[in-house]
Amino acid sequence: MAVDAPRAASPGEAAPGHAAEPLLRTRGLTIRFGGLTALNNVDFSVAREEIRAVIGPNGAGKSTFFNCLTGVLRPTSGAILFGGADITGLPPDKISQRGIARSYQITNILPNATTLENVRIAAQSRRHSWSLLSHYRAYRDIIEKSEAALDSVGLLPKAYELAANLSHGEQRTLEIAIALATEPLLLCLDEPTAGMSAAETQQTMMLVRSIAKHLTILIVEHDMQVVMELAQRVTVFHYGAVLAEGSPAEIQQNKSVMDVYLKA
Amino acid sequence: MSRRRFFVYWVGFAVIVALLAVAPLVLPEFWRRFLTEILIWGLLAMSSDILIGYTGMVSFGHSAFFGLGMYGAAAALLGSSPPNLWLALLYGLASAAAVAAFVAYFSTRLRDIYFAITTLIFSQIFYVVIFTSTAWTGGENGLNFSRPRFAIPYLFSLRFTPAVLHWFVLAIVALSYLLLRRITHSPFGMVLQSIRENEARTRAIGYAVERYKIVAVMLSGVFAGLAGVLYALQNQFAAPDFVFFVVSGEVVIYNVVGGIGTLVGPVVGAAFFLLLREAFSRFFTEFYLIPLGVIFIAIVIFMPRGLLGFARRWLNG
């Protein structure tokens, strides 16, 4: 597939003069709900294998931005380019097939299915999903892939428990495993540590760091400690526009960012 | 499924099929006929369980698929001489599939109650079309035809005696059940259940939900059409009453009474409902709907998972 090809070349080795093509880029992304401009002319780009944090006060447009990227909302104007291809206005399933996965701010799983089934159905979305006459357990490759995804987040011991019976923190982690099972190139995490205990937050940070070795991560987060420790770069949203962008240290020093957060 | 449960399941299945197969040899004609009809209504209810129980879409339009299967079979039986069984099956299934594709294309864009209403409206449109196209369908009077022979060229040719017809219906219903059961456990079936549990999430992990829903409606419609063909064979007529939405409503009731999402439940529901109606109409004459309604309400309140769900919980202690 076209999206796989550029991945093989590491971004650091790009030839001089060929600035590494960003994995994701938005140009003038704007979305209006009636009179309200939720996103205003957002130009944004993320390099391959970067961990980027998106922060901003409540209502700054972070979740709206995620919803645009993943096809839940259709932008009023502007373009979204992923791996060089225009994905503006594609439905969520096509965007998922292109390689963007997301986890949700509010836990969004199949509560009446087992942990394994939650992940297996995601893994199955890439192949065999139109098979009608074979038993789903006959596809060992899918099950092995799902078990690997569960193992990578530490949920394998709970594979056969109902997802509804997992703790809140485990359900949040399951969200990540479901996203991973779709083999994304870009993973969008919407407040992955929301409602977690300090210990669970630490575990999740380690988890994000370990999966970041293989893919690009976009993370919306309120916990500044998480942002500062995880992210290589930080983008600050305010009133639907990009207010500042830079390394965590730069953002901490930024005058306008401090104003926004002190006012909030 | 554990080995023991696997064993119990297949023994149970074999025993039930064997009992149903022996039944026409011992039952008087009235009850033989009654049992055959329970199987046919059971198949119709089972087909709608694919939508109600597995995909979470309540169809109030199954009478259209059932009716088109019936009229398709009628067209084949009246149009061919001598009437041919396989042609009746082919015409019936093809008409039901065509109508299901049409209904599915439009109705799957909507969800929940809007889907239900759309299917109901479509089935009423087909009812009116059938009712008014007197030249083709016989209108209000319906169509009468004779039964074909049960024949495979050069192999055998049997007359459809009541017992042979019963076995034929039993074989088709049992095979349909096994096929539908396999489909509900297939990767495709798991996608349907994922849609039922969380449609937005299913879309977000990469499934084009609408396409799966369209196939689900068509699949369900084809099996409903199959039930329609069997009904036409059994009763030797096709009538517009069977396309009327009341039939769709009864199918939903069979599902709810028997237990949705189980395939067997709707068959149990159909048997229970039809037997009760038969018994009550003898004792209460024209007031039979009153006790029937009371029992239905009691089941919904006290057995929200239907008869089968209740029995399962009771058996498991």
C-alpha cells in the first residue's frame, strides 16, 4: 500500500533538500457550527514517529480537531493531508482503513463483549470481515494479532473477561489496544489518562512511550506533567486556532500561553 | 464452547429434529398441519432475529419479504406446467431478495425507530401494490394453485403428501437454522453484533456500517422469502393478508416472547404464541385476544429475555 512505502525510510535519513514529508498536515482547516467557529484556519503538521501533544483550555477545539481528523465531523473548509493524500471529508471507516486510529475521551467499547473480542473485531476490520460461512475462531491470524495487541498493553490476562467488568483504567487501556489492533500509522489519543489514578497514569505514560517506537502519536491531554514528559512538541489551541507551538520547554516559557492558562 | 456443551447441544438438536420428524406419523391431520405451520412461522421469526437480535435493527416490514416469497412461488407454480418446485423456490427467493435489496438500500440510512417505520411503510406500499394489481395478483382474492411434485429429474418424483411436505419443511427449516447459526458466528456475524453494541465505534475501527446493514437486511429478507415459499406450498394459495403489517408485528412478538438474539427463541416464541392463540380461541371465542395480550404483557415484564432466556437462566440455576 502507498501509505506503507514512505514509512520504511526513517525521517532522519531524508536526503538534504528533501524535507521529510509530514505524516499529517492540515491546511486552513475551518469548521463552523452556525455562528460558532469551532476551528479557525488551523495549519498543523506532524512528522513521522513524533509524539505531539495538543493542549488548550476547555472549548479550545481540541476534540473538534480530532473529530475532523477521524472523519466524524466534516470541515467547512480547508484540507487534511495524510501521507500526502487528501483525506478531507472521508467517512470514519475509510479514514481508519487509511491508518488513523483514535481512542475516545469517554470510554467507548463493546461492553457486552469480552476484552479479546473488542480487540479481535478491530483486527478483523483489515481482513476476512466479509466471510459468512467460516467460524470467526477459525482465523487464527486475527486472534493471534489481537492477543499480541492485548499483550502489548498488559491486558492479556483479562482477555476472556467481559469488557464491562474491567476497571475504569483497564477500559481506557483497552481503548488503546483496540486502536492498535487496526495497525495504524497515526494514533490519536483523546485524554488517555482521564479519570485515572496516579499509578495508572504512570503506567499509561510508559505504555504510550513504548508504542510510540513504531508509530506517530497525537495526544490531547490536560495533565501538564504527562504532556511535558511525553511530548516532543506541543501545540496549544485557543478559541479554535493555534496559539503557539514548540518544545515543552518553549511552551512553558511562552507568554501568551501563560496568559491563557492563568486566565482559565 | 466446551466439549460437554458441544455434545449436549448436538444431542439436543438431534432429539428435537427426530421428534419433529416422527410427529406427522402419530399426530392427527389438524395438528400435523399446525406443526408444519409453526415451523414455517418459526423460520420467518428466525430470519427477522438476524436484524432484531443480532444487528439491533427492528424490522416491521418482514411481511413484505414473506409475501413476496409467497407471490414469487405462486407466479412460478401458475406459470409452469407441470408446476415445478425448484422454480417456485427460485422465483420466491429472487423476488424476496430483490425487494429486500430495494428496502435495504433506503431504510439502512436510518436508525432505530426511523428504520422500523421505514420498513413498515415499504411493506404497506407492497401490500397496496399487490392488493390493487388485480390482474396479476388476483387482488383481494389472492391466487390459488396446485402443489408441485417433490422431484429431482432422473432421480425420484414424490407426491407431496402431508407427511412428505412436513419433512420437506422440517429439513429446510433445520438447514436454515444451521446456516444462520453459522453466519451469526462468522466474522461477518461478529461485525453485525458489534454494530448492535456500538455503531459509532464499529465505524471508527474501519467498517463501512451501511454495507453490512444492507447485506444483513437482504440475508434476513431471503430467509423470510423462503418461509413465504414454504407457506405457499403448504396452503396452495397466496393472499394479500400475508403482506399486511399485522404479520410483521406478529413476527416481532414471536421474537420478543421467545427471546431475541438466539435464533431458536423466535421459533419457540412462534410455537408458544400460535398454540396459545389456538387454545384461547376455543375457550374465549372472539375475545381470545384479551388473555393473549395479558400473557404477552406479563412475559415482557417478568421475562425480559423471553421464554428461552428465562429457561436458560432457570436451568443454569
